[in-house]
Amino acid sequence: MSSGWGLNTRGVSLIELLIAMAISSVAISAAIQAFAAYGLRLSSQHGSMIANQELRLGLDVLASELRLAGGGLLGGDAAFVKMEKDEVEFFANLNGASTVLTQVAEVGRQELPVEDGADWPKGKQVLLCSAAHCAWNRLAADGRKSTLMLMAPTSEPYQVNSAVFVLNRVRYYVKRQDDGTQRLMREVDGVASTVLSDVRDFRLQYFDRSGGLITVARDVVRVRATIQLGQAGSMLSREIAIRM
């Protein structure tokens, strides 16, 4: 009587099974390592993409506001209050806030009749412009719908439709943190906020009409801003023409 489990029937031995399991383990381990490496690379690429996007956006904000720095030149003043390699301060009409006179303002006038001065806060710098030139002043009280109160009386007459502009005091600078990292800060009328974190390098260069590097604020017509994020992060530069 024969049996299906005779001597000639070959099965899988324990050693072969262990070898097969070892090969499978190696293959699985290699696959896991490959997926882990891919995940790390993907995460690194995603982080770089986010950092590059933040860098471009931060540089866009800086450039758009620096272009407005020439607003101070309307009054015969320099565009910049301060211009250092890692700090710049200037006046600009950031939000386009403006109004016009509805009546003639005589010499020595402090209360100006305007088309709309609502929501203009006390202490704001303003630029009052005649047909010939502009003069600086400051608001002595919060603006009202039809009135602006100046801190100093006018030194010349202003005709109907003379323009009045709000000027914001804007400052960009680098702030070092306790952990040694640096942040690019933006300050508008005394209120500061972070533009970019982990800033490795922030440089500003100022140029005159002939393209030469200068330190005289009145002659600046172009600024080059360079920013690098992280130790090995991306670096971007932007040429910014100052609005004259």
C-alpha cells in the first residue's frame, strides 16, 4: 500500500523556508529604506518650495513699498530717513490715502476743509501740496469727514482741490533672536511685524542716476535688495526703482 508521503515526494525544508524569509526581509527592508529616503527628499523639496515662495513674497512686499519712498521728494526732501546696508527707513503713502481741499486755505490756517478726512488718525504725517510744491505737517486730531486739523499752521495759501496725502513711516531691519537666528522685520508707524524668518543674509545697496553706489539719501534713484534664507537656502536679488 503506497502513501502520498513517500520517500520520493519532495517538500519545502525548514532551511529553505528560512532562506526565503531572509530574502523577503531584505527586500522589504530595502523597499522601506527607499520609501523613507524618497519621503525625506520629497519633504525637503516641499520645504524648499515653501521657503522660496516666502522669500519671493517677502521681497515683493519690500520692493513694492520701497518704490513709494520717493513720495517724500514731493516736498523737496530725501526719499530716505535712514539708509544702511541692513536697514532702511522712509516715508510713503502705502494705502493711497488722499483727499483734496473744498475751500481756499489761507496762510495761518490749521483747520482744513476737505472732501473726506474720515479715519485719518491723530499724529499722522501728511503732505499738503499746492500747484508749486508740497509741505509736511502732522494731524493734531483724528480726521473728520469734512475737516483735518493740522498741528502747525499753514505757511502759504492753498487753493481749492489742493491735494493732501497721508504718509506712513516705514522701516525694514534685521532683528537677531536669542537662538542666533535673524528675522527681517517690517515696521509701519511704530508697529512691527515679521516679514521673513531664519534670514541668513539681508543687504541693501543704493545707486544714483549714473549707477554708482552712494550713501547720500537725496541722490538715490535705485535700490538693490538681496536676501538669503537659511544656511544653504535660496538667495534672491531685486532691483527697485524709486518713484520720483
